[in-house]
Amino acid sequence: MSKNLTTRSEDYSKWYNELVVKADLAENSGVRGCMVIKPYGYAIWEKMQAELDRMFKETGHQNAYFPLFIPKSYFSKEASHIDGFAKECAVVTHYRLKTGEDGKTIEVDPDAKLEEELIVRPTSETIIWDTYRGWIQSYRDLPLLVNQWANVVRWEMRTRLFLRTAEFLWQEGHTAHATQQEAIAEAEQMMNVYADFAENFMAIPVVKGVKTANERFAGAVETYCIEALMQDGKALQAGTSHFLGQNFAKAFDVKFANKEGKQEYVWATSWGVSTRLMGALVMTHSDDNGLVLPPNLAPIQVVIVPIYRNDEQFEAISAEAKQLMAMLRKLGVSVKYDDRDTQKPGWKFNEYELKGVPVRVAIGPKDLENGTFEVARRDTLTKEVVAHADIVHYIQNLLEEMQANLFNKALAYRDAHITEVNSFEEFKDVLENKGGFVSAHWDGTGETEEKIKDLTKATIRCIPLNREEEAGSCVLTGAPSKGRVLFAKAY
């Protein structure tokens, strides 16, 4: 099996696009800007879903489902929200087709025009807050902690598999609270849940912070985010959590009777991550040989490949492989025995390297004689010969070691690519020649932020939560600054 992958140094963008397709994660579909997520790619997304869903439920959230279609009038109730999404909305105007006069073509029936157009869900705040009006009457109904797993449509002009597609999969949490403090605590908690998931499950280090006013979610009072750094030095927003204040409650008249019987508007949050995380996974860990998957997310954690010359050898090796497979599965390790006789072992080795399977075990006649296994690890492309008695313990430890190793490698890269600058010349030089996060003083104005973006294509990724307050001068204007923010070119 020949990979023929473009290298990262040759063309990072081409490498990414080729890898997503060749590793069987996804492909473009017949619908402009929409992708087909293939079974191997979807298996990774299912693992993400399962872990996030567990984390959400542990923090008291429940799943529900809301309509895909939202009446257009709902969007006009929260002005800044519609401003943020107007250019990305897909609109349903008719509800029926008919056969054309030629008896062959299909056309929209002009008599089937909807009285009110429906927006295909770009996000669900409006339909959910219209629903919550009927669910919330008293302080006893709060907090309301709901999550939805769904698809959304945002009519992107320039699309790229996983990173930016017209339709994508995600989860969106929508919560209602009695007090401002509770809602802010919820938004911060969910940012921390996302950071925990990214770092401990995906092995991706992230910076926690808040967005500037220009970069906030449409309709939010505050947007908390986690920002990751890809191997090409570009940032990727890996998750957001929004404190919505009372904006949506006021727009949809969602009130509750407090303990004193007084009517108050509720306080809101929303938060979400999407299949964009699949792109982050590929770009953080993978190499010129293919995918590199953290064991926690790998659909197949261990693959066993037999090497044999005759049926007798095959039967003996198969018995050994099946015994190992049973022991590993008892420990919760996902393992595959590839006994296909249609491909040679070398071809299989290549395939599993391309697909990022963390551990490969080869068993041949000599291994049976010697009571050993040949174990190859995907992250370092190294091999070890392991004794029969030690194999299960060895693989268990190896998977844990690989998970930690991938995180530490990504962390070292990220930390080496956070660069403090004090002049605009330094700023431009780092962006062009080194990449990564540029830590610089900013005067706090939207005008300066936009000007820097126009001049360099870099945006403020976040104001880090752990930043130290320090007096300084804005990198562009020289005006006073309270502290450094992180700029970067981004996906």
C-alpha cells in the first residue's frame, strides 16, 4: 500500500486534505460544501461524543432535541444575534416540488410557498428560548441544564473537510439560571470541561481565555474559549462557552417568580464543540506517514497482524492472537485481529500506520518458537520484542505512555511557539517566519484590533485567563495597555 502523501513541509494544506481522505476519515459529497464522514472517521467522533456526553451528565446536564427549522421571525427578536448569522443562513421558502410541464424535470411548486420562511438551524438559541418560555415559571424550575447533539448549517463559501463545512455535527448546551453569578459559573465550568477533554482525552494542550468584543459570539455578553495551536503555527478555536446575560430571556420573555414571588428574567449560557475537533486532532499529532491518534480516541487501539507461510502456521498463530485479543478486551482495550488473506503483512503495516493505529503486534513462526511478540508503536515508529508473559502489561503501559507522550510533544511545540514581542516589526517578523501565538500588548480598542487584522491577517485569539496585569504600550498604536493578549493567524 503506497501512501504517496504530500509532506507537511512541502504543502501543509495539501497534506491535511490528502490525509483526511486517504485515512478514510471523510470525503467531499455531491452537495457543495458538505462532507461524508466515513465509518472510520465517525468512529473517532463517536468516541469524542461518548466521553463528552459522560462529562456533561456528570455535571448535571440532560440531553434533548429541538427542531432543525426555525421561523425567520425568531431571529429578528435578538438583533445582534441575527447580525452575526444573517450571511450564513440557509432559508426554506417552499414545502413542495412538482413535475415540470415536460413530464421529466422536477421544479419548485410556486403554489407551495411558506407563509413564513424557515431558517435551517445555524445554532439553536432562538428556538430553544422560545421553548423555555413554557418550561420556566418559578425558581423551582431552575437551573435548567440541557444539551443537544445535532447538525447545523452555516452557508460557508470556502469549505474544508472538518475545519469549515456548510453542514457539521456538534453539541450545543443551553442553560437557564436564577442569578448572574450562577450563569457565569456555568459558562466557566463548561470551558473547563472542554479544556479537560482536549488535554486529557485528545492530548491537545489549550489556552483558556475570553474573546474580545469583536470576536464574541453574536448575542453574548462574554465568550470563554479554548485555543489550540496546530503544527503549521496556526491557531484553532477548539471550543467556546458563552455567558448570554439576560439578552435571550428578554427577547423571548422568559421570566420566573423568585423566592419572594417577584418576576425576574432568567440568566443564560450556551456552549458547544463540533466536528472541527476532528481537524484539530489530525493537525496536532499526525506526521508525514499518516494519522497519529491518541490511544483514548483510536477506534482500534491495537492491531494484531499474523505472518505465516502455510495453513499450519496460520492456525497456530491465530490461536495465539485470539488468546491475546481476549485478554486485552477484558481490560477494555479495543483490538483487531487482521487475518485477511487478500493482503500481505507489509501492506497491512502501511495501512495501519496511515490510519494511526497506536500499537501494532506482529506474530510470526519465530515468535511462536521464542514465546515473543513484535510490538510497534505509531508515535515514535519504533519496535520492541516483548516476552509472552509480559505482553498484556506491556501494552497497557504503552498505551498510557503514548497518550502522555503525544500531549507532552504537542505542549512542547505550543510553548516554544508563544513569543512575546514589543514592536510591530517584531510582531510581523514572528508571524511570517515563526508562526504560533504572538503575545503582545493591545490598547483594548476594536479599531486597533481590526487594523492589525487587515495588516497581518492575525486576530486576537483570546485574552488569557491566567495573564498577568502589566502596564505596557500597544504593539501598533503605542497607547497604554493593561496586559498582553494572544494573536495568531487562525483556521
